[in-house]
Amino acid sequence: MREVTRRRSDHAFDGDAQACTGGHRRWYREGCALAFALELVGERWTLLIVRELMLGPCRFNELRLALPGISAKVLTERLDGLEGRGILGPVWLPPPLAVSAYALSPKGAGLAPVLRELVRWAWPLEGRDGDLPLTPVSLMLALHALVDPELIGDLAAWIVFEVAERRFAARLTGDGLDIHPCSESLTEPDLHFRAPRAVDYLSLFTGKVALGDEGCVVTLCGDRALAGRVIDLMVRSLARER
């Protein structure tokens, strides 16, 4: 009976906490900022949803496709929770799509450096399986996080990375690799890479295959010598983090 009473008391406390904190649950009951951050974005799938929105809005079905392990119910719950916390919100995509989607708020976009540092921290750790599927966005964020400005030198280029039906524009300068969704205005990049899957790029950029090899499915439009320098930069940057 005492245990049942305690559990009921805990639930009552959680309900009061939600009412006082904008609707999210107080898991840790601490004043620590890290604990508060985890209460906002620490649920399973939450940061991966944020990741998929980092490079532009996504529709509900696009998020389901990018995160095949999540159910429609859980995705709906996570989106509602993130919207309630001001991390994302609904947007209306312009024609020809003219449909509703989800986009990060400035508060949500502020998580970009957090995700970048998590990628850098986890990349060299043992146990990470680089052969598992990657979403196009996760690949782009990894490249953005891992390319080492110290290795770039005088290398500069506009690059389009095409993965399945997704296209990203990357500006390589001495400061690093800046990546955005590719607009129709970028018609003549210096390099245009194409591949059916994100992991195909990873094989190339980790040196497992070389451009033009029989086992390499990444194709190139552009200067091959420049592409070789970019690929070498990727290989050295990703190897340096291990």
C-alpha cells in the first residue's frame, strides 16, 4: 500500500510539474541546465527528428521514410511535443508542392552546434557501424562536422551532392564546408556528385573505394582533378577523427 501511495504521489508531482513548465514532463526534478535540455529533447527519436529538419522542412511522410523505425503514433507525439516546446512548427511549402510540413524554429536551429559536436564525439568511438543505413541529411551533417579546415588550404569549390532524390549545395572554403538545400539557381557547380544512397558516399570518402572503380557507384560531373582533391580532403578529415 505504501508503494502504491508513493507512485500516485509521483504521478501527481509530474502532473504539477507539467502544468508549471509549459507542458513537458520533469523527468529529473533538477535545476541543472543539462537536465532541462534532456527534458526538452532527450526522448527517443527526438534529436533524430531535429536532425532531419536541420537542412530544411520535411513533410510527415518524409520523416517516416527517413526514420523507418518510428511508428506514426510516436512520430506524431514527438512532433506535437517539439511544437509545444517551441522547437519546431508547421509551415506551408510553396507551389508546386503546396503542402504542409514541419520546420525548425530559431530555437530548434540552435541545436545545430550540439548535433555537430555529438557527431565529432561519436565518430571515432568503437562500436559505430559505418555500414548501416544513413539518411542523406545525416551524411551532410557528418561532412559539415568532420571536414577539417586545417586541411583545406587554398581549396575552394561549389559542390552539389545528389543522394537519391535529395540535392544539397555545399560551399567549400578555408573556413570549412557549409551545406544547404540545393536551389534551382545553382545550375553550374564546380562539382556535381550523384549516388543512390548516402552510404555510397561514405565508402568513397573513407577510402574504401576510389572514384571510377568498379565497386564505386558515385558518379561525377565536373573537373576530375578538383574532385580528387575534394575526395582526398574528405578521406583525410574522416580518418583524422578516428
